[in-house]
Amino acid sequence: MGLAFRKAWPLGAVGAVGLFALFTAHPSQTPEPRASEGLPPSPAKRADFRSYDATPAARRVADWAAASDARGGPFIIIDKRAAAIYVFDSDGRVRGSAPVLLGAAIGDDTAPGIGDKPLDKVLPQEKTTPAGRFIGEPGRNARGEDVIWVDYDAAVSMHRVITSNAAERRLERLKTPTIEDNRISYGCINIPVEFYEAYVRPAYSHHNAVVYVLPEVKPLDEIFLLGDDTGIGQLQHPAPNRGLAALK
């Protein structure tokens, strides 16, 4: 993630004679072949889900992220079809998983101008959680609560589950074995409080972790550049947080 530096040897520690010997080889000496010469390349790094169940789509994107796309940093996968979140460390090892609540509407796109609409003007079909590759950014919502912005312009964030409207039964929805009742929000990703505190917030303590929101309608390859292990994906940076977006 950061810059790489070469270690320099101080001349006094080596000495003039040692320095000469270090860079001078006897004419009769033949360099030993490197151990890696003639060997097949190392296999691509793969994500480690440990004992967690995961869909083939989640595993494919996680392998791609761990191998190259996340660039050695932590990353998060939101699998909308499974209504689940997976948080990975910088080694590509899953730290934890939990159920999540998502946008009430099925779809992978963001309605134009949705981030500027008052909540009472948002149409039912516009309450989608957009699919894509995002750089999560810590910030605050209109209520002053800390969140992780996924798509600031669309006012989509990851945050602790909202329980202010008892009729929505959000906590109960997180605990049921089915995913059919996990669609309730205006588009934001509601996460169990304990999981948010233990795994999501720490993922942003030193890096802005990449967030991969998997599609539920569109093909996976239409959203992510998975064909080339060296691809870095389409960066989608959230706009600078101004704290004006409505809480979803």
C-alpha cells in the first residue's frame, strides 16, 4: 500500500575491504542458479473464507480482490443475494461474516438524483443497493452518526442497524433464517451493531477498505473486471463527505 524503501548499508559497518569483497567476484566463480529459475510461477493468492459458507460469486470476487484488486489492503464483500457481509484482512483471510439488511427494491443501479431526494419522495423502485466496486470512506450522516460511505452521491452507506421505527422490525429481520425479509432500507446496508463495531470500523483504522457490492440482476463480469487477475477494477471514489446526505 505504501512506498517501498531500499535498506542502505552504512559504509562504516562494512568497511572498505568488506565493501570491495561484497561487490567483487573471483573470475572462476560461476553464479549459482536462482532457486526460482525453471520453476512454475506461484499460484495466485486466494481468499480464505475459513468455515463460512459463501456463494460462488462471493468466492470469485474475493479471490480476485485478494490476488490483486484490493492491492494488499483489507476489503469487504456485500453479497446481496445472500444478504451477507464478509470482512477480510489484508492477507485475504475473512475476519467475520454477518447478515445485513439491504435496499427494499431489487436492482443493481442507482436512480438518477436519488441522493438529493427527501426520503418521502423516494419511489419504491428506487430503493436499491447499487452493485459495484467502491472505496469506503468514514464519515457522518445528517444525524451526526459515524458511517462508512459506500456511494456518497447516492447517499448509500454502511451503518449500524437502525431501530427507530419499531414497526419495521429490523433486529428481528436480521435474526430470521430466511433472507426474504432482509430487504427494508432505502438502499443503505444495515449491519448488526456488534459486528459493525468489531469488524467494519476497524477495517478503516489505517486504510479505506474496498467494498465490493455483488449484483443480484446483472452478470458478475458486467460489474467487475474479473477476466484478468492483474486488473484493478473501476475505481469509484465517494465524493468528499459534507455530512448532508439523509440517513437511509
